Amino acid sequence: MESGKYTKPDAVFELRGKEYKVAAGQTVRASLQAVDLNPELYLFVLCGELVTDDRIVEAGESYRVVAVVSGGDN
Amino acid sequence: MRCRKCGEKAAINMRQHKLALCREHFLQWVPDQTERFIEKYKMFARDERVLLAVSGGKDSLALWDILLRLGFAADGLYIELGIDGDMQYGQRSRACVRKFADAHGAHLITVDMRPKYGATIPELAQLTRRGKDKPCSVCGVSKRYIMNRAAREGGYAVLLTGHNLDDEAAVLFQNTLHWQTGYLARQAPVLPASDAGFVRKVKPLCRFYERETAAYALLREIDYMYAECPFSVGANTIYYKEMLGRLEAERPGAKLQFYLSFLQAREDGFFAGAKEDEGLRSCESCGQPTTAPGQCAFCRMWAAVRLRKWESRGGAENPVVAQAGGR
């Protein structure tokens, strides 16, 4: 029997082959912070388009998260 | 969020500038700003021959793209380091560079470490004390040497690299932590040519955040090497970048302010220690400039490698090999 409790549907963030399920209804920035990632170090691609981190995540969306940091000797 | 210029949906928000732009206006803004920095810091003139070091990563390929769009006839220099491992890092990087050069009809110079100098970076790292547990150091010495030599031999007036603001801020932070005043004195958007043989080195992207160069590469659909160098895991610069990123998240513009304030302090003479040419002499083996007596760091490194190889063969052959310039 169903509990009747409402659970927000998820969206998916994909980063370097790893998937993070995030709750819909919050900003991309907040979603990333919720999984302990710093939004300053990533870009977000939705359906092939770069989107800003104030976008509200909707249920069923799948974002590609692109890490921007590179490094080594300078 | 909307583009400040046209009101369309923004593709990127640059909090440090309080500026959001759509794809079209961002792709116009980046070259405009680059050209402004080239002029502001007097990096190079349109009639000068410029050589751009390209790794296959987002920054150098983005810079190449920007320069070509601005009408500069920039040639590329790719150094085959021999770093592959499971992910075929070198092969994939080279493919990205080659693909870009072919697509744009740009001239590409390739220097292959193994045939030219006798060992790849991973092999060098194994054979030297300098490279033990930190191949980035061996790689840095090699790249700086090869870049300067290629620029000199090719008759280029200026050598460009794709260092962005995050690169600069991370190194600045590291050098400040250790009060490396000599390094601080030499960190600048432009390092002038020296009589001793250093070509002018410039960093046209030094005021762009790494997010912006990555966004530019994505929006221009540049096929760049996304995977990191396998040796960069745990590198200091990445650690400092992540740390500065945390600061930036709380204080937008902190990285930019840190770097620009440093440049101002430098201009005001706070780091006016050793002059660029002071103490520079020619390496006794290859003739490239160095501050060290005798051989430069690159030639010393190779001398050590030859000695180690000789020892490993039981001293059967004479370790004295032709000077670095002759290999």
C-alpha cells in the first residue's frame, strides 16, 4: 500500500560518467551545492545548450555538468 | 537570467562582472576583451609573428580560435610529451590539435620529445631526481625550454600561452604563501624578451576566468581534450584553484580582485627585485638563457639522465653525449 507521502521527482546531473540525482524545483546552483560540488568550477549543458545556474531544475531533466578546472605545472 | 545586451536567454553569468550574456553576445565579448587586453598590456602588434603553445586543452585552442577570428596569423606549437596511459591522453590531445589546425588551415609545428630528445615525460620522470613523484616539474622545465627554443629558431617575435586567470591566481597564491619574491616579480601578462635569449612571452587570456574559456570552447564547438593529464591528479595548482573557487562562490570577484591588485602592486614597484635580465647567462651546452651557472635546468636534467643510463649499463659506454642543442 502506498504511503501517500509526496516525493519530489528527480533530475539527473551527469559529471565525468557519474550520475547525481537531484530534486527538481530548486536552482541548478543549489542542486549542485546539495551534492557538494562548487558551482564556480562547472558549466551546465541542457539539451545541448549552455544554461545559467539560476535555472530552476525540472523533473526528468538531464544535465551534463562540465568541469572547467585544469592544471599541473604553470 | 537574461542577456544584458539583447534580453535573450543568457548562456553564461559572470558574477564578477555582474554580466550575463547570451551565446551570440558572449562569443563577441570574448574576442573584444582579448583584443583589449592585447592592446592594454602591449602584448604584440598585428605585424609580428606569433607562436601559440597548444596542448589540445580548452584554453589554448580557445585562444587560437580567438586569435584567428581577430585576424592574427598565429602559428601553433604542439609538444608531443608521450603521456598516454589508459586514456591515451597524448594521442587524443594531439588529435584535437591536429583537427583544429586542419579545420582552420592554421600552421602547426610539432616537437616530439622521444625522437628529438631521447625520452618521453614519463620516462624522464623515472630517470631524474627532479621528476621523482612529481613529473609536472620535469614537464614544466621541458615545455618552457622547448617553447622558447622553438620560438627562437622559428624567428617568432612572441610566444603565447593560454593561461587564464584561474591559472594565474593559483600560482600567485602559491608564490605568496611561500613568499617567492623572485617568482612574484616575474609573474605578469607580458614577460619582455631578454638580450640573453628569452623571447617575449604573453598571456592574452590572463583576465578570463576558466569558466569563461571553457564556455567559449563549448559554444564555439571546439573539440578539446576534456580529460585531465593523468599526472595532474593532486597537483598543487588544482588544489589552489579549488580553494580559490570556494572563496569565489562566497565572494564573487575575489579571484579577479586578487590578481588585478597584484598587478597593480607590481606596477607600483612592490616586487621590483631582480630585473628580468639580471643574472641571465647562456647555457654552456645549448646556448639558451639561464640564471644557473654552467648548464640550464633542461641540460642539467638530461646530463643526469645520461649519467643514470650509463650507470644502469654498468658504465660500459661513455656518458658524454652531445649537448642538448645537438640532440
